[in-house]
Amino acid sequence: MTSDIQRTIVVTGGSKGIGRAICKTFAAPGVGVYFNFNSLETTGRKTADAIRAAGGIPKGLRVDVSSESEVTDFFKTVFDETGRIDVLINNAGITKDALLLRMKEKDWDDVIRVNLKGTFNCTKAAARIMLKQRYGRIINITSIAGVAGNPGQANYAASKAGVIGLTKTVAKELGSRGITVNAIAPGFIKTDMTAGLPEKAASEIVSQIPLGRAGTPEDIAGVAFFLASRDADYITGQVLHVNGGMYI
């Protein structure tokens, strides 16, 4: 067990975008920030450097969240090294967009497997530890698409709607043990996932946002930090919409 870690945060999909911003926001002296990545290891190193610069203790591991065995091993490593898990942020997610009639079965399965099954796997693994602690904060990153739908994203919208249902159910199951479970539904956020949009399409989306701008990863990270704080002790089973008024 790493004796200098006083608080343990686990962030899935922490190597870039919203995940990296969350890791940086939670990083502080005495805080161990464990994150997984399933892409380029160089992006994981950048996150680790950012955590370290903020005084936190980073550890990034390549983990496929859709694999129960890999998730089990990941959380065992976290627990063996720190003896606790205070906060889990389920952020890992992918998109494979296409209109329904053109969507391949594999693209449907892959998105559901990572976004929904991955959240289930990690929540279950963390809950086992949090139940013994009688304390924990689980924060799931869903999406505006999960509540409003979005053409060309039947798989993504379905996965994120499923995350909302999972959030509400697990909040009811774990609440009596001092564990809160909430979700954040981002709107249009500047990340690698949205960077591929043509400039005209991005401008049209921003024009529909009452606050007049796209969100940033830090906008989401700040809400995650709030939900993990003592100020949010009496909030559970909720979906916080962080979208600049795009969905009201």
C-alpha cells in the first residue's frame, strides 16, 4: 500500500479531453489519481505529468473497460496500492456514428460495450470496495444525446440513456451505505471527439446554445469535483445537465 496516498480517485478514459481535465482538477497533494487509457500511451503520459504538476500522485494503466477481467485487475491494483477508493468517475466512451439504416451491427455493439457495459463493470468493481468503506462517490459521464437523442447516433444515444438508468438504479441500491451516484450530461464540448466536425456544422450547433459558446472539458470537471465534495453529500440519483442551455 502506498502510504502517502490519503485519498484515491479513479477516472476512466483519463488520457485526454474531459477525462484529463477531471484528473487535473482532482489532483492535489496526498491524492492518488488512477486513470485508464485504451489508446496511445503518450496521451496517458501527458495526463500523468499534469497530475504530478498539481501535486497529485498519478498512475495510468492500459485497461479495456468492457473487459470484466481487466477491470477487476485494475481495481485490485488500485486497492492493493491505496487501500481505498473514494471517487470513481466513469468517463470512458467512444462514438461510431451512422444513420440507423447504415449502422453496422459491430458499431452498435462496440459503442454499447464500451460506454454502457464499461460503466457497469467499473461501477460494480468500485462498489464492492465502497460498500466496505461505507462511503463513496460515483459520477457517470452521460450525454445530452442520452436525453434528447441525436440523428446518426442511435448507438451512442442508447448507451448514454442506459448510463442514466444505471445511475438512478445504483443510487437507490447503494445510498444506505453512504455512497452517492450521480451523472453529468455534457452538451457540445470542445474535445477530440467533436473536433472532427466541419466548421460550419460546429458553428450551427453553437448558434443553438443560449450561452453562445461551446463548453470546455474544465466546465465538466468542475461539476464532477462539486459532486465529489461534501457540498454534494445530499445529492444522489441526479443528472446534472452541463450544456449552456442547449437542452432545457
